[in-house]
Amino acid sequence: MSVVAAAWPRPDSLGERLLVVDAAGSRLSDRRIADLDRLLAPGDLLVVNDAATLPASLPGVTRSGRPIEVRLLAERGVALFRAALLGEGDWRTRTEHRPPPEPLAPGELIRFGGGELSASVVERLPVSPRLVDLRFDQSGAALWAALYRIGRPIQYAHVAAPLSLSQVQTVFGSRPWAAEMPSAGRPLSFALLAALARRRVRVAALTHAAGLSATGDVAIDAALPLPERFDIPDRTVEAIARARGRVIAVGTTVVRALEGAAARSSRLAAGPGETDLVVDRSHRRKVVDGLLTGIHEPGTSHFRLLEAFVPPALLAAAAGHASRAGYLGHEFGDSMLVFSTLPRTGRDETPRRQERQGAEGAGY
């Protein structure tokens, strides 16, 4: 069974559906995003990804004049970006139905915006000749201005119409690091954040370069998620250390950043880094207790990440319920709130249990 994809942003995020998966009580409950402040307890900590979404889809032409689409993955240095290359067509065609682009060797040029901007292939990555590092012919403010003039947000065929860049941002987006919207944070409106603050639920942020969902290239898609960079501020590490309740990641990117950083040493440390960690049922979490995320389908990397939080039988039941009950999937879809009882290592539990009693909702 599968869920139907949401085809467009909905006007009232607070009314969107929220499937609560309570591992402690082995039960599911149907709620709304507006209920989030009552589902969390005083002392809980939400950690969000404050990466802003890039205009990462760049239509261009090769030296031979053939159309190509460059989808930027991440900034790798001065004027240097990792990118995936797609052939002729646009978002209206499913990625797996897009023809591959012509092979480009190192040194070959791609031109954008009628020659306003160009980039040369620096390297083709071993995963696929369609995964490359590109160096643009401009840098700094001039490059960023050109990217925002020429580029559009990456989108897929399940969306009903062209998206504006403003439609793929969260309210806390800041640094333009994300290839695609860190969509788990999309329903968190200012009104809901204020309600959480009144509930004494704290919010902290990190920045993680959320990558692509799909490219249509079998080799690249099998390797997703690719290594991604992150930056965790000192104040977020301090907030986690002081948290008297649970640490709830808003999105799989936050899980990957926190658990990837913690895996590098005996304790979570602040600062920039890059992680190739793939979180699945074999991963022993050190930092994160729960997760607010989208509705993910079995077989995807996002769904496998949930297996680090929830026993397989309960997770399968949640997926089946979401499908039967008409939950919507993808970036504008409904949400899932997961509370885990699976073992986690790495932090002292004693002070964090003091305020866990008395919260309404799943298992409290």
C-alpha cells in the first residue's frame, strides 16, 4: 500500500493531519498538527533544521547546444558545487522517465541564462557520470545573485504547478544550504511555535544541507542519502545537554546531523562537519529520542531511518494505517510524530525524566 502525494501546499498547516506513533504503548492515534503543543511536555526540546532552500534547479545548455538540467546538491568550496545532471525535460516528467544527459567530461562547459552564467565540470564522481562537481565562472555575491535569477526550486511531477521559492521555505530558514526543503519543519508556523513556548517546550536549531529525494539515475538513487554537511551551534549542544525532557528531531536531516556528529566521538560536539551516516534499525542512537517527520513509504531511506526508533511491526502497522486512512505524503503532505522506547546510548537519562509525566496524548 502507498499514500497519495500532496500536490500543492495547503493554506492551513495547523489543520494538517498528524499520525502519532507511540512505541511505549504500541499504539497509533490520529491527531492534527495543531495538537503538537499538547503532545509534547514541558522540558522537551525540538531541534529544527534552519537551512533555507536553494533555487537549485538550473536549466542550461551544453557546448553542443543540448538542453540539460543541473540540480545543485551542496556547496563544496569557492564557486564549487556538487550537482546531479538530468537530460531534456522538466519537473512535469517523472525523473525516472527523463532521458540521461549527454556525457560531459572534465573541462566541458554548461551555460545558463543565455550565457549570463557558466560552469565547468571539475570531476565526475565514481557513483555515476551524472554526479559531478561544477565550478562556476562567478563567485561571491555575483554568483548568488545569478543563481537566484536563473534557478528555480527543485520539484517533482506529483506537484500540480510550478513552485515559487517562497513556497519551499520554513519559517526559520536562514542559510541557503538545502537542495530541497527540509519539509518536516514546514507545518511549524509562528503561531504553533508560540504555543510550544508557552508550554515550555524549547526549540533549538542546526543547519543541515538536505539533499535530493531522487534523480532518476539508478546508481545515484541507490546511494542516497549522499554525504551531507551540517553545522551545529554551541547553543544547540548546550540546549541538548540541559534538556529535562526528550530531544525531538524535526526531520530526518536533524537526526542525521545529530547522530552523525555524535558518532564521530564519545560525545556530541558543536561545529561544522559532514556525515555519511545512514541511520537504520542497526543504528544505536546517542542523542535523539523522537522524531517529527513526513509520511514515508516502506523501502525508502527515510522509512528505514524510522526503524531506529520504532519496532518493525508497529512501524508496518503505522504505514498501513496511514495508507488506509488517507494520509498524504511527500513534502506538502501530512506528518508523523514518533516517540521511541528503543534503547539509546550516550546521555544520562536521570535529569531528563523529571518532567516527562503529565503530558497529554500518546502514552503519557
